[in-house]
Amino acid sequence: MLWIGGQLTTSVIVVNLIIPSIVAMVVPLGIMSFKLSGEVSRPVSSGDEGAETTSLERNTVFACGLMGLLFVPVFKTVTHLPPFMGMMLSLGAMWLLTELMHREKNIEDKSKLSVIGVLRKIDSASVLFFLGILLAVAALQEAGHLIIAAESLRASLENVYLIDIAIGLLSSIVDNVPLVAASMGMYDVVEPATGLSEWDSMFVQDGKFWQFLAYCAGTGGSALIIGSAAGVAVMGLEKIDFIWYLKNISLIAIAGYLAGAGVYVLIFA
């Protein structure tokens, strides 16, 4: 969202956030490696026998899907068209690939392996949820409440880094998508110029506020399992209880979040 909105560019966010992001992953993994014990029984692979797809087909689709994702920022940079057009082009290419790859198979197997079979499984309830939240955020922005919230955060915390950390933790309660949308409405991108105050310089394109916001909003939601659409999906798929996650995972996730945030502050503050 920050990239599409013009607050960040690709190279800056990758270079400056890669180390804090790795730390945010390594710290919880390190804690869990000491906390967990025992042996795990690995499932025995039966190869491709009886499978609907071959190893070559699976690897081809995976590689092409990955390239399709990487193609989107390249498409926007080269053509200056909206990113969703690059996404649709990648989806069309994957659709054509899967149709050609499975054209000899029976209709029942082919329907499950094509893009249309995947689209049937989209959780429309989650899509409508995000649409409603974004509409609510836009309404708050038009009413001026987001500006009031921005001034309140500035007055109470008086530090860009603390504001971003607070937004990141709030994203564990309210999903990071509407929170980032709200933040984009709270603060404007400042045009680079000589004589900018230290505060205003944080809000130029690729400024530290936007960089740190991308990290905080992207990782802070893991403090609670309901903080992201992925977490809600895992609750349904793996039957993970909210209270169990709160007791066993939340503090570990927060430790990783704060460790990565600390690394960013040490490097760039």
C-alpha cells in the first residue's frame, strides 16, 4: 500500500528493512528452538504415484507463480501503469499455463487444478470485511478524525519511532491494511526541500517514518492471531484457539517484533 501510494520505492524498502525483518524472524525461532523438545515424525513421501500432478508440473507452477509476483513491481516501473494491471497479467499467464499443462486430463481433475478452481475457493467474506474496513477508514479520513488522531499521537508520544511501534501493536487488534490506510490519511508525503525540520524530513518519500511503518505494520499484527487475515485463516484450518495463541505465542512474537524494531532504530536513528 505504501509503495502504491508513493510513500516508498522498491529498492529502499528492500535494502533498509531486510536486516530488521530477518531479526524479527530469527529471534522467535531461536526462542522456540529452546522451548520445544522431542522428535517429529516426518511423513513418508509416496512420490508422484497416484498424485494428480507430477513433480515437474508442481515445480513449474511454483516457479512461474513466483516470477509472476516479482513481475508486478517491474511492470509498474517500466509501464507506469497501476500495479493491479500487472497482477491481472500475471494471473492471465498462470491461467493459460495451467490450461495448457492439464489439457489432456479429465474434466474433474482439470477443474481442480486450473485457476478457476482456485478462484472458487476465495474467501469472499474476508474480501468484504476488508472492503468494509477500508470504506470506514476513508469515511474517518473525510470527516477529519484521522488528522485528530495523528495530532494526538504526535502530542502524546512525540517520537516518530514510538508512533510507528504503537501503530504496529494496534495492527494486532485492527488488521494492518486499514491501519496503514489510516496512517496514509493521517500524514502527508512532504516534498523534499532545504530547511525542513527534523520532524518533516521523516515524511518525505522513502522517509524513515514510512520505512519503519512498513516494518511495524507488517510484523506487529503477529502479537495476536487475529491481527492478520493469514492468522484468521490458520485459526480455521488448524483449529488454533485464540487463548492458546495468546498464552504460548504472543510474547514470543512481540519479542521478535521489538527486536527487529530495535535493530532498525540502532541502524538509522
